[in-house]
Amino acid sequence: MFSPGTRRDFLRIVSASAVSLSALPEWGRAWWFAETTLPRSKDLPKIDGALIFNDEARERMATDIGGNFHRLPVAVLRPRSVEDVPKVVHFANKNGVRIAMRGQGHSQYGQTLVQDGIVIDSSTLNAVRLKDERTVDAQAGASWGEVTHLTLAQGLTPPAMGDTMTLSVGGILSAGGVSNSSHLFGGVVDNVEELDVVTGAGDLLRCSAQRNKGLFELALAGMGQCGLIVGARLRLAPAPRWVVRRDLEYDDLTTFLSDHRTLAIQAPVEHLGGYVLPREGGPGWRFRINIGKFCASPEKIDFGAVESGLHFKSHSEPIAQSFSDYLQREVARNAAPWLR
């Protein structure tokens, strides 16, 4: 159903975060000598979107999901076109103003925050367009839910995505993106054909494995250190109709890890996840592997061959979901108040 992708050994991040520029190599670092105020309004760049200075908008951009830092920007850019971003980067370089780009604010340690600078709110760059049966073009602020809403209507899907459909395309690609199918299809970044990137010098460049390859490789999973991703062309594959999953339960960490490794290497399932949970009724931990098969008909799935040779304590009954429901499996959990 899917063709395997490559694997990136350097994928260090297992949860998505939005992008920020904190250190730039050859493309320039000028704006990191920050001022605390912007120049007079007549000097601001002419853009299609808007620079917002009100307290409410600035305060919303002052924290991220990690909750470890509070950094109040002096302004928030809400771009209406990709071209707004390089204009503001040029302005920031000229005036020594710090800048950061933000998707859904899922950074853990303040990477999307900037004190007395400009935060680019990428949520207004959310256009998605199906190019052909192989690829889809998405701007950085589009959510993966918006991408799949368009592609599933054509029976297509990106082979690898994060498990939270509300996160942004730019944030996932900057973090790397590990999915429950990465053991088969690689990281999310392994399924990208092209990027549109704004460099630290303010240049808007299209890059791929054949064109501006160095920038392409550095921007993907680069945590925003080598430019701002403003758009991407993503590979597509035929979408399955159904997903059937079940849990395998473990009391022993060593056995859990051994079986998880076996499943990842042998790859008999398309969905693979591992969990560490508090032990019920007492101290300690229990462990769970969630396995799943993609299929055209859930009645034909038999996990017997998959589970042969594994050493789990017990297993749950299989649960079948449509592929579209499967993609939304983490929506409720990630809307929980403790994540805010």
C-alpha cells in the first residue's frame, strides 16, 4: 500500500514543535542583536498581512505548550502571503530586531518565543492544494488535519504523519516528525519532495534533493536553525480504508523493549506504538505495545502470525476504525487541559 522511505538517524524529536530562528549559519544572524522597540511605523514594511501590536495578541504569543518561559514580543506578524515573511526578515535584519516563527506553539523550551521581537504567526499561511496523485502542496501554517481532509477525498494520504492532526506542517517538518508508521515509511521529513524556505538573509528559496540541496537537508528536522519553512510539497500514497489495532500488555521492561524492537525490525504491522503507564493498584510501571494493520476489510485481519514469537502477558480485543477516524485518534487527548 505504501512504499518504504529512508530513515534519518538524527531524528531527535518525537513530538512536534513550531519553528524559531535562534542561530543561523551562513545565511545571516543580524537580527539577533535585538532592540526593545520597533522603528517608527512609517519605516515598517508594506505587507499583505498585518503587524499586530495589541497586548492580547502579543500575550498569546508569549508562552508555548512547555510553559517554562514567558517572552513577550513587541509585535505579531499575521502574514497573508508567503512574500510577507521575507519582507519582515529583511526589516528585522536592517533594524536589529529578533524574530521567531510559530505554528501551534508546541515547542517545549521556548523555541517559538522571542522577547521584544516579532513572532510570525504562521496559522494564517494555511493554503493546501492537491498538485497531482503523487503530491500535495501545503503552506507552513496548514494543519495535518487540513492536509488529510483534502487528500482523503481523493483516496490519498501522506505515508507518515504525527499522531496529532492539529499540529502545523511547518512545525512537524522543522522538528522531524516521528509517526506510528515511521518504522516502515521513515520520518515525516523523509516524505517531502520540496520546501519553500526563507533564509536568515531574507531570501525566499525553493529547495529539494536536486536544488539547493544543502538548505533542503538542513531545514528538514533542523529545528528552525537554518531558515523558516513557509511551504512544502509532500508525497502521497493510496490511503487504506480501515485500521485494526490491539494492545499487547507487559509487566517487564526488558521483554517489552525486546518485542518492540522485533516488531520495528520485522515490520509485520503498519502501526506500532509503545507506552509506559502507571501500574494499577500499586507502585511501579506497566508497559504496552499498540499494533495495527492497514486493510481494505477489517474482517480479514488475523494477528496470530504477527504475535507469534512475542512474549506479552495479555492482549486486548481488536478494534477496527476507518482510516479517517484513526487519524483523529489523539484529538481528545491532546485537547486535555493539562496540555495547555
